[in-house]
Amino acid sequence: MTTALAESSSSSARSQPLLDKLRAIVGKDGILADHEDLLVYECDGYVVEKKCPDIVVFPTSTEQVVEIFKLCNEYQIPFVPRGAGTSLAGGCLPIGGGLMIALTRMKRILEINLRDRYAIVEPGLVNVHLTQALKGTGYHYAPDPSSQGACTIGGNFATNSGGPHTLKYGVTVNHVMGAEIVLPDGSVAQLGGTVEDVPGYDLTGLFVGNEGTLGICTKVIVKLTRDPAAFRTMLGVFETVTDATRAISEIIGAGIVPAALEMMDQGIVSALEQAFHFGFPLDAGAVLLIEVDGLEVAVDDEAQRIIALCNQTGAREVRQANTPKERMLLWKCRKQAFGAIGRLSPSYCTQDGVVPRTKLPEILEFITACGLRHDLRIVNVFHAGDGNIHPILLFDERNAEQVARVLLASDEILAKCIDLGGSVTGEHGIGVEKISFMNKLFTPEDLAVMGLIRDCFNPKGLCSPGKMLPTSAGCGNEHVPKVKPGRRAAM
């Protein structure tokens, strides 16, 4: 988008006739247009890039979203959806300004059907609120991102979020049966349904993970999973990260598929101990949080095999939760790992790469060397079972020289993930943060096909412009400014 066009778009978005029409749709309390109010929405968890929207609206129904989309088309204004703002890749950054559609007021659970094992929810529903609503029913919603206390189902849908239990149960797309979508032209599409294997193309699978570039979901049909009969949750304590990664390989190599297999290194363990006093050994190089679930007769055997494998690979000790309270305490330490990082550094940058499990030792050695090379402290917490790493680079964002080193180190780590046969994202998405890596992950032909798909649903490029695909791939958003490549989120 040229400067003149960007200014024209912002001018149109701030025009009094448009503001009046938006207020008529969502009410006076459903719109923000003052600069001071808009500052809250200038970024998500990816704070390196910031841009205020011209207007934020808060619809409460599909019908309101439809009318908002139609107005955006009438005034030729770009628009972007936003959930809870927990995204770590700039997914809801309003490139070029325009309208932000905040879905946080669309947070109802519309239906829970235990007989057919599904629930229908609105996109602004906080992930953990569905878990709480299902408590005691014998069923649960399996995807559990570490931010599940804040992130929304709609945001999980947009980025195909994962979480600790995806090793066994799969990511969001494996638990979405259908959705109601408002397409960029304001039409409404119903994808999938409340039964398995709906005939035709898998458009539900196409839309999960589209990062808001093909439309906005206003209802999601999610699959409910029966609660396991039994759990066994263990904490393996290791002298070194290398020993811990060897244990991971041995567990998976033995044909055991834990419900979760998470690793935290010494830096994370130290921060957690300072914050919550869990009783972790501060001199341990790494800890593994391992959980198996299933039938009572099977989990004890799996747990004992895992303990034996951990001991064979150098575990100092393996602790086992003996009560539900002890299990919840172990999971609390994993879920609150990122919240404890503030004790280590005023700012941090979380990466989201993926490597084959057998390459975990190699990528962790590279991360350590990268930290030394750039004089940065890097700590690690990640979904070890499926190779989804989350190195956390610590720095002070007030120091421009440190920021430059963090950005360079981040690029090197993600490039190494590609070299090892992996990817630059497992669950955070591409957003604006990682667009520069798309040309390294995909061929020009691959990107051209993706661009054609986006053009099919979003021909004007008004919906989430400048996201996910390089503009040079013909993605229908050539009118937006090119995003600066290689930028990383400072949190």
C-alpha cells in the first residue's frame, strides 16, 4: 500500500459516516475510536511490531460481523480479527491500519452434546472455560495450550494451536468438526458439521490455521474426548539437557506414546522455583514432565517402563505424583513457566521451531552455541515429544544493541530448524513475524498455489492483509506494505 493509499484508508476508517454506521450495528459501547483507547490494541504478544487500528469494534453476533464486513467492503477498509491478544507472531497486527474486529464478547457456549461428543462455542470463549464447563461430565476438550487460561477457541482455530497433550491427542485441527465462517465479502459459510466425515472437500481443515486470511469463524464445533480412566504423572530430574533428550528418544523409540512429554532446562527450573517454591533441585540440568493416561491396568506398566528408561539414560531421580493434587501441582509448574520468566529478564523473545525428535540434541547444542556467540542467555521449555521447541531469549528491549543481537540469534535458530528438516512454527503461526521464512520453507510454486487459494476467498485482500504469505507470492494483498523480515517478538 502506498503512503497515499494508506492515508486514504485511515481517513475512510475515521470518517463520521462510517463511525455512525458502526455504532448503529454494535452500539455506542461496542466501538473504540479514541487514540488513547486504541493503544491497548497496537500489538499482541509480539511487541516488536506495533500499529494502532483506526477503529476497534466488538460484535456480539454473526449478524453483526456480517454487517461490519459489508461496511469494510463498501469503504474499502482493511480489517483484521483479534481474540485475546495472546498470539506470539503478530497475527492480529493491523497492517495499514483499518478496522480491528475484537471477538471477545462472542464468548458463549451454545451447545454441549455429550451423547454425540461435541460442543458448539463462539470464538471469544476462553479455552479453559470450556474445560471448566465440562468438569464432572466425563469429557474434556483436549487441546490445552500453555496460555489456555487466556487464549480463545477462535484464536486456537486461527493458528491451529497445540499444547502439552498434543503428542497423543493431536493439535486443534484434530478436534474441530466444523465451523461457521464469515467470508471477507460478508457471506456466511457452514463448514463440516456435528458428524464425522462430512462428504466433499475438507474445507474445515483448510480454514483451521488460516490465521484470519480467509475469513473469520463465528462458531466452532469442537470434538469432546472422554476423560482417561487413569493418569500417571512423573517428573524426571537429569544432570544435563543431553541426558534428558536421550531419555525422550528412548521413550518414543520404545513405542510408548505419552499423553505429554515436556522438557524444562535449568534456567526455567530456577525461575519457577524462585516464583512458586515447587521444591525443584536448582542444580539439575533439565527436568522432564511425563504423563501417560488410559486404562488403569495399562498405565502402571507404561509408567514403570518410562521410569526404567529414564534411569538408564542418567536420571538422578524420577518423582511420581501420587495424588490428583500432586499432579495438578506438576502441571501448574509447566503452565506457569512463561509467567516466571519475568524474574530472569525485563524482556524475552519466545521462538517456536520444530525439528525431528532425533534432532533435539543437535538443535539444543546449536541454541547453546548461538547464545554464547551472541552473548545472550537462552533458556528452554518445549513440547519435547513432538520436537516443538520454545527457546526463550532473554534481553532488555530498552537496549537497541541487545535487541539487534536477539533478532539475529532468533533468525539463526529458526534457519537451523529448517536445515534439520523441521519448520519455523509448530503452533504460534506465521503472522507477520516469520513471513521472510516462507520462501525458505516452500517453493515459488507452493506459495503461488497458496496465494491462489487466498485470492479465491479473499480477492480484495482486505481481510488480514500482510499476514502469513509473502506479498510477492501473489496473495491478493499487494496493496499493503511489505513487512520487515526477520523480526521477533519481545515479551
